[in-house]
Amino acid sequence: MSDVLVVMTNTPDIDVARKIADDLLEKKLAACVNIVSGCESHFMWKGKRERATEFHVQIKTTVSRYNQIEASIRALHPYKVPEIIAFPVSRGSHDYLSWVAEETWKL
């Protein structure tokens, strides 16, 4: 098993998504951030069904950087309860996983 995580969040607009990406890359907390536009989210909020068009953000990082990434997203995100979830990468290209680890260990 690798030490690599994929952390995900959704943002209300491209500006917030780009601020998060820039912040994480500048701080060497992420090796790569993908922003996908046109995500339609359906969810319950305070007992009511909601729907929103959002920007999906995928962050490639390591386990040791998760707490810092969560703090950065919370600081930059306008939602009261932003989605911040992480999935461990159990398999992947050795070269890619090594690159993610290398990029997130540089300070």
C-alpha cells in the first residue's frame, strides 16, 4: 500500500477552486490538483433537497499532508460545511506514486 491519498472537495466557482489549487501547490502540500467543471451535485441541506453546479477538485498528496490540506481548504472555502474526503491509493504506477511523494516532501 502506498502513502498517497486523493483528497476531494467541491467548490461553488472556478475562482475558489483555483485559490485552493494555488495554495496547496505553493505550500508543497499537493503534487497535482485537478479541477473539473460542470459537476452537478444533489444533496440534502437542513432537511431540504438542494442542487448546485460545482467545480470538483481532486488533490494528489500524501497521508502526512492531509491535516494541512484540510486546514487550507477550510480557510479558503466559502461553504459552512465543505466536502473534504480522502481516499487512500492502494495501487498505482510506481513512477507516479513516487513523484507524488517526492513533490509533497519538499519544503
